[in-house]
Amino acid sequence: LEDGYQWFYEGRSGWWQYDERTSRELELAFKNGQRTCELLIVGQLYIADFDAMLQLRRNDMSRRRRIKRDLASIPKKGVAGLRLE
Ligand code: V3L
């Protein structure tokens, strides 16, 4: 994303950066003022809720993770489940 920001979802003790395609979808929806955005992530449908700043799995809303838009330079675990290092 152009301005040095990225989208993150919560893991165990840390944040994962979203993959590039999903990040672009989130950014577009967020900038458009949408309250939610539907995401297809490894064959599962999720909803990003920008009011609650949560990612919820569509078929099981108890599967929820915090999300945030933050500087790309913050400490992170990796990108979309691929660990850094
Ligand atoms: N992007 C990629 N994979 C995801 C995403 C996403 N936005 N959301 C869920 N998954 P749930 P630690 C995560 C994966 O929420 O050790 C991480 O990417 C999710 O992967 O219950 O806890 C790691 O790969 C999980 O495997 O629907 O920090 C992994 O957890 C699965 O979908 C472990 O990370 C179910 O998530």
C-alpha cells in the first residue's frame, strides 16, 4: 500500500501481515468507507468488520481475530502464516 501502512491480523502473541491481494482488498474497502469487507482466504470466507476491527469466519463467527491497519515497519510474525527469518 502506497503510504507505508499495512493490514494485520492477530496470531498467538503477535501480528501477521495479510497477503498482498487481501491487503489491497481491505484497503480499498476501508478507503471506500465500507463497514465490512468479504475476504476469501485459503478457501474460507471471512468478514472484516471495520467497526469492531475484527476478522470473523463466515461459517463460524466464533472464529474471530483482531485486525489493525498499522505501519508496515511494526514487529510482525510474518506474512499470511509464512514466518519471517
Ligand atoms: N490470512 C492467512 N491465514 C489465515 C487468516 C488470514 N487472514 N485468517 C486465518 N488464517 P481461524 P499463530 C494463522 C488461518 O481464524 O502461531 C496464521 O496465519 C490461520 O492461520 O480460526 O497462532 C498462522 O498460519 C489458521 O491456521 O479461522 O500466531 C497460524 O494461524 C486458520 O486459518 C498460527 O499462527 C484458521 O483460523
